Amino acid sequence: MNRKIVSVFAAAAITVSMFGAAAPVSAADDTIKIFCPEEIKAFTEEKATEFLASSDDFSGYKITVEAVGEGDAASKMITDVEGGADLYNFPQDQLARLVSAGALMPAFDDTAPWIVEQNNEGSVAAATLGDTIYAYPLTADNGYFLYYDKSVVSDPSTLEQILADCEAAGKSFYMEINSGWYQTAFFFGTGCELTYETNDGANFTACNATYASEEGVKALKAMIALADSKAFVNGSSISNAANCAAIVDGTWDSGAAKELFGDNYACAKLPTFNIDGTDYQMSGFGGFKLLGIKPQTDAGKLAACKALAQYLSGEEMQLARFEAVGWGPSNKAAQESEEVKSDEALSALAEQLAFSIPQGQYPGDYWTLSTSLGDSIIGGEYNGASDEDLMAALQSFQSSCESYAK
């Protein structure tokens, strides 16, 4: 018997004794149900079936895979833990809700160090709540960076040079600044904070915000200056871009970027921006896909789920998934493979994620409020405003953000 599988089984038995009383009640059976997105359904079914069949201990288990998107999977699990999947993919911003719903088994004592050792720091943080790791990182590929036309942009490292080159060539620079996702590139870049805390019922209980600050004013001034450039266009989809020489976008649009820029296709981390004589590195949100295990009451099935989760999230499968569907690995060794490193978009994103924070949970009203702030910037409402007026606008914004947490 494989020594790793022996340790898996032993740890499973111990964990069931520790957590069994709190786990959802369900009948022991020989089927492991998995929720995953349609794009990896066939891949997951094939690899999971092969893995279990190759093990003397787990060969009696069968796999059933349902095509459920990450966000929908989280909602289904929270609504019905007992009837949900045994293993499921979900985005990191759903972690707290899933933990509160009792839909996630904490990582085992022997697995948590393995997760930390295998995966990059951002993805491990995304899988962690408090001091506990609750999930297995699968990707580090959800975030934004810069696509650009290298025949136009001479230096992608500074926003000022990108805009100057685009203006000189009569080309456009795209960034969606009326989005709460992209706006954080500026606010987090100057050192501002905007995060929320939730209770066991997944209600927002506290808002940690410092937008109404000197740093926030600097970020707002940077967005005002950007919107004032004749090269600026508000948007983040290169498929819808016209006359574009640079755009802040994500890996999902790499194909469209290659088609648009052709031989001049290039990628880079987000640039710095200069306000009041100081350079700031654009930051923003990073996103990660995670794999969770539902609490189990049967020791044998729990051992099988743990072994399968570790296999599906390991280096070999992350590389295979990258080759199959282009998902960017969180596994550090997989990130160093020549195949992954040769992917310019993933390399640029990996560099950018070092300056980004994992996106947590945010109230729906935050996104609406951020759109309104961006629309005001684009509409020129703050052009020529004093620092005092900008601070007042940010104080109003922050007060609204804080009011969403009760």
C-alpha cells in the first residue's frame, strides 16, 4: 500500500472522531460526488476515476461529476450541505460563507503543511480563515494585469509613459475605473484598506476602511488624471475594444489579445502611477480557485475524499489542467515549468499577484457605490476639485461602505 495513502486513511479516522459530531448526517455510500465547472467536467471525471481505480483502498468508490460553476457550487453547498457535493470547486471570496455553513472540512494536520509547501503564498492565504486552512488551492489565475501593443508602448512600467505613448499614436488605453474590482488597483496601491468581516451567519459585521485619508485622496487624484487623458477609455474587455494599444484585463481574454495585437502582443504587471512626486505600484484584487471537502461521517469515504482532493490539487494535475484548459497553477513547482513560464499572460499575472490581495466578501451595495464613484470621475465631476473636496467625497463613500456592515 502507498505510504501516503496509509497516512491519509489514518488521519481521516482521527478527524472523523474529532469532527464527526458536527458533521452533516448522511448515509455512507460508495459514490463521491463532485461539483466543477463545465470546462473541466470531462477532465475531472477522467482523472478522478483513474486515481480511485488505481488504489486498492479506494477502488470501490465511484465518481459522479456535475457541471456547476464555482459561484453556483458555493450557493448550492450553503443551501443544502447534506445534499451537496463531497468535493467542489469554489472561488476564494466564498470561503467565509462556506465555513459558516459547515460546508468545509478543515485541512488535516498532515495536509495543511503540504498545502503551504506546495502552493504560492497568495493562494494559501485565500484558502485560510483565521489560522485554519480549509481548502486546497487549484489556481492562481484570476486577477488583472496589462496587455499592450509593444509597437506603441515603449515602456509598460509606468502609467504616465503608457498614456503618453498612446496619446502620441492616437491609440486608446482601456481600464474600467467605474468597477469596484478595478478601482482597488489605485486605492490599494497607495496603501488604503477596504475589507469586510462576517459572523457565523455570513452577515457583514465590520468594515475596515481607510479610503477617507491622504492616501485615498492620492488614489482618487490618480484616477481623475487617468480619466482626463485623451487616450483613456473606460472598459476591460479587449474583445469590445477599438483602436486599443493597452488594456487592463485578465487571462480569460488572452486569446482575444493575441488576435488583436498579433506579433506586437505583450503582457506586463500593472504599471506604477505618480502622484505628488511619489510613485505607487498599482495593486488590486487577486482571485483563486479552491477545492473543498464537505464534512463526512464515514471514515473510509473521508479518506478517499482527502486523497482525491490532494491528488486533484497537486503539481501533476495542476499542470495537466493547465495543458487541458489553460488554468494557471497555484502550485509553485508547476508555476516554474517551462510550459507555464512561456505563457506571457500567466507570467504577468503571477508577477502582479505579488502586489494584490485575495478578494474577500463584499456587500452588493459596495459594487453599486463603486460604480457611482467611477461614473463621477469619468463624468468630470471632480476635475479641478480641491483636496478638501476630494476628502469629503471619500468620507461620504467610506461612510456608505461602513453602513453596509451592521
